Amino acid sequence: MWQQVFSITRHAIKMNISDKFLQYVLPTYGRIPIVPTKASGTKLWDENGKEYLDFCTGIAVCSIGHCHPRLVKAIQNQAETLMHCSNLYLIPNQAELARMIVEDYVKIPGKIFFSNSGAEANDGLIKLARKFGHHNPAANGKPRTEIITLDMSFHGRTLGAMSATGQASIQAGFSPILQGFHYAILNDIESVIEKISDHTCAILLEPIQGEGGVHAANPEFLIQLRDLSQKHDLLLMFDEVQAGFGRLGDDMAWRAIVDGIEPDAISWAKGIGGGFPIGCFWVNDRAINRENFALSSVLGNKSHGSTYGGNPLACAAALAVLTEIKESNLAENAIRQEKRIRKIITSWSLPHISEVRGQGLLLGIGLNSAAFQLMEGKTPALELMLRLGDAGLLTVAAGPVTLRLLPPLNVTDEEVDKALVIIHQVLKKL
């Protein structure tokens, strides 16, 4: 028996990383053959010692860069004190993180629920909307259960979040998906109006569709959605999982597009933990009926939960990240770098590029397919992403014809300039 165990172990040691993935890991990702071993700031190194400039950052996760000293110290200190305890108890870090998000970032009275990911946070918003639709039913007394989302949206890959996602390719093979979702068109208010029925309870959208090609809601559209929500007693919910906490140049993604509106709920994840898994959603304290019952009271005792959500270690990490974003004015840096990136890319006048979309440091470079000579099965965005990786710059596609730039919020002028030089050189060689 022991000889057999030793033989299996020795075989595993000899296998390379790629072989181990093929044999032991589900093939749910189209993985790039890079094996990261360490990272610092905007730099990442692979197993061969090759250095990369990281403008993917875990897909907008490492918001203050890799292994930021403030974040590392916070995790180390908390790890040797208390890593996890049950949400049956009062966790000090969780209470302080909730206060910081409400008071310093959202700046609207409300309450927070902590999860582990963006998909979980969006599942929470779906449950909130359904519960609200039971509290405030249709005129015939039946619960309102339908939610309007948008074509080309992305809200996650759990069954609920996937059902909210307006992309048939992501839902394919998983039917029957969760019922009650209707998909309107971004920046087309008439398409939203057409979807509203007596049983609609909420509207859920991303201020900027990151995975859907980096397309932003315009200010007029968000104002019109606010007006529709008030007229029909609907919840207006924002998915800021990729765009929140400074990435668009403001504390809140929706406020970076238009100020003066008040959402009912917001979800976040990715950048809030700087690399440590944490997600959450905020619910407005506003009254939803004549008895002054608060929306934030809809999800009451035993209506929702998470074993790991809001554990002391995750909250310590998020507190460090959000404190650094505030104290170092990183939202302002996002605005400044966006202006520099747009100006430089526009000056190239290359036929490969159609436009630069997005806001702050969630930017999408639109690509002209006709300017690319592609092998079968490759898209312009994938081809460019792979070539940039070979040249030492990590980026990420957003659909077939959009390349995303998602550097950390504290990226420097020198690092931006270096990344743009690499992009320009690679495009000129195509």
C-alpha cells in the first residue's frame, strides 16, 4: 500500500503544472500558459523569472497593486489574532467595515451584508428584490417577482446571477434557468418601459458593463431609470462588482456617471479586498410603505446568510484597502490616468483601434476586426491579449473586439507610459 502511495506522489511531483491542470482541474477556463510565482505593485513574475507589467490585476481585483505593504501587514496581524468566527457573534472588523462603506463611500444611510464574491452579492440583490416584491405585491395581491436586467450584462456564474446575466452563451446548457428575468437594452429607456409589467419588482444593471465590452450607461439613462423606479415602485439596484470603490474616478461607480440619484441597493466584490476574497451588498434604509418599514429590514433574521462572509480576516483586508484608496486619493489618480491614456492612444491614429470606451481605470480599447489577420478560432481581442502577454504586458479581453485595461488605482505615469509603448509596438507589428 505504501509503495503505491509513494509511486503516485512521485508521479505528481514529476508532472509539470500544465499536466496537473489537465489531469486534476476542471477545464472551466481557457487558461493562458503563464505560471505566476510572485508579484509586487504592478509587476508579476512567472516561474521562469520573466517580468510582466500587470494591467489585468486579477480582473480589477488588486486595486492597490500586488502585495501592498498596508494590506500584507493587515492580513498578517489579523491572521495571528483571529481569522474566523461565526456570524452568530459580533465581529468588530465587520462592524467597522460596514460603517466605513456606508459613511465614507456610499454616503447614504443603509446597511451591509457581507459575502465571499460578486456572484454571491448579486444573488443577495436578487433575493432582496424578490422579498421586496412579496412585501409590496401587485394590485391583485400576487407577489411581484420579475427583475429587468440588460443585454450583454454580466452578474456572475451562480444559477441566480447567471440567470440575471443578459448573455445567452453564458446560460447555454443550464436550462431551466431561474425564471422572472427580462433583458432590456443599455441606454434605451423605451426597451426598459416595454419590459415593465404589474409583476416587475426591480431593475438591476452595471453602471459600466465590464465583461460585456466596456459599455457605460449614460447619465440620462440612469436618471430615467430612477424616475421609472419611483413611478412603478421598483428597486433600482447597481452591480458595481468590477467598477466600484474608486475605479471609475469616484467612490461609487454610479456617482462617477451621474450625481443626484439614489439607488436602493449596490453590490461589490473584486477590488474591495485587494486580492483577498470578499464581497458585499448595501441596502438603503428608506421606508417602503406607509408604516415606515425600511427596505434594509426586508432581509431579516434567517432570510440570508454566509458562513465565511464578513469573517475577521477578510474584513481586516478590506479595511486596509479602502483606507489606502481614501488616504492616497486613488480615485483622483484614476481620472488623471484615464485622460493620459485616452490622449496618447488617440494620437496614434492606428487602423486597429476604433475607440477608447469606459471611465477611470476601467477602459476598453475597441478593435477593428478588418485590421487583424487572424487564425481560425481567434478574435482580435484574444490575439492582441496573447501578443501583449508575450511582450510583457498582461491585459484581458472583454468580448471579441475589446481589450480591457485594468491597472491598479495607484498606477504611476511611468508604468502607464511603459504599457502604452508596448501596446503601440505590438499593434504596429500586426
